Amino acid sequence: MHALRVAFTVLFAPPVFLGGALCAGAAVAAHFGRVSLRWDILAHFAPLWLAGGLAALLAAFLFRGYARALILGMAGTAVLAAGALMAPEVLRDTGPKAPPDAEDQLKVVQINLWSRNGSLDDTLNWVLAQDPDVVVMEETSPPLREKVRGLAGWHVSCATCEVMILSRRPPIRSEAVRLRGPNPGPLTRAVFRDRRGRYAVIGVHYAWPTDMEDHQAQEAGLAEVIAMGPRERTIVAGDFNSAPWSFSRRRWDAEFGLIRRDRALLTWPALQYKRLRWLGWFPFLAIDHVYAGSDWATVSVERGPRLGSDHYPVVMSLAPAAPR
């Protein structure tokens, strides 16, 4: 029995230790994202470092002696460091709330349709079946744009843009925003009026955080567009390619002056890629977000089902916030 235990430890303890050490190293290094965008890339993957640390923590109890102690040390470091990255997102305030029967609700569906979506009809049918007031769609393709143009009862903002906004209410103004200086990337803004006044809906699609210059320019561009109107009634939705436990996301959330209404909502990946099928087992990146100003209260924020895209949709219902 002793020989079997020794053999088991020699064979399996090293890979478990290395896995825990990898997760611990990545989670600790991610904290340098406070001062470096390069290190901050690791912070986007905090759920993976946490899951790996927890797995190593459980596996440690299969061993004894120094092997268990070493694995527990690495696993505990991974869990603590990754947990520290994710805790602010879990604990933060997501804004005022409204009951399910609140009056004058506005339902928003946000979805990255994916340029290689092979089920556009099913995806679009699901979106419309939600009976939304506003739909923010990113990564639209020419076939999708053609389908949307023929929809009765819908108004299309920026019908030829990569980011499109569909609405039941006709917009007062809609445009693909162009700013002086760096191009803010795919960004569409539509302004509407209801009985409480004007409100803006902004749809965005960011570059990957590995494209640091473009990504930060898009963040700055969005901040500038948000400032074009009263923040209190502004709504922003899109594929930010940025997780809430990254330090960059936290800084820009504060800069926007809006309240991000989703909380730790994992939205990618939603399918299994041909060459990387393991990616589709479960979502582990929270990169699709919805924001609203302080004059809106959240009724609900939910992740939609798997469709033909590699992103899950996000469905948000808002209502006017109660007077303070």
C-alpha cells in the first residue's frame, strides 16, 4: 500500500502542483494590472485562475505530507489572488432597482451576432420573440442587415453599420459617431423621446484588450460620446471585450458616470469552435455589458440562451427610477 501511495504521489502530485502554481502566478501577476495594461490582460481571466486554484485545492487532499502542503500553498494563493480580483465586482452596487410590475418599462436586448453565424434566422426570431423596445446588435453582416431592413414595425439606426440599433420608437436622431482624433471604432448612437424627455442609446463593439492602443482609444471615444448628452438617461450596451475584474474596466466604469447593471455575467464563449471545441464547454469571460444612468432603475438583467453566435445575449429591463 505504501508503494502504491508513493507511486500515486510521484505520478500525479507534480502536474497538480504545476497547475496550481500556474494559476497562482497568473492571478498574482494580474494585480500588476493596476499599473500596466499588459499585466491587466491576465485579470480578464480571473474566473479561470479561481477555478484552477479551487480544483488544485480539492486535489491536494488526495496526497499527504510535503506534497499536500506545497499544493495547498499554490492553490490557496491562486484562490486568494483571483478572489481579490473578483470580489469588487461581486460586492459593488448595481444601481436602483424596480419591481417586475413597474410602469413605463424599457426592454433592451444586446447581442453580438457573430459574423460567421450560421443560424441568423433563428437568432433574429429569438431576439424579436423577447418583445424588446430596443435591440443593440454588434458584428452585423450584410445578410442580416438585409433581413432587418424588411422588418415591419421596427426602426433601424445606422442600417449599414457594424453596430445597429433597432427600436420600436422612431429615433429623433441616429448616427455612426465620428469623433475628432482616434477613431472610436464601431459605435452607434440613437436618441429617443418618451414622456419623461430625451434619452440616448449607444451601442459599441470594442477591440480585444490585447490591442491595447485601439481598445483604450475606444474607451476614451465612448466616454466622449456619453458626455454628449445627460448621463442620467443614457443607456449603453455592447460587446466590450473587457471583463469587470480588470482594472481597466473598473477605471472606465468610473469615468463613464453610468451604472453598469450586469454583475459577473459570463457571456463568452457560447459555442464550440471547430479547432478549439473545449472552449464551448462553459462561458468564462464576462465581456458583454449594459449600462444605464441614474434616472433608470433595473427591473432585471439576464443572460439569454445559446443561439448561433459565439456570445450569449443579454436582456435588460429598465424602469424610471423613483424620485429621491
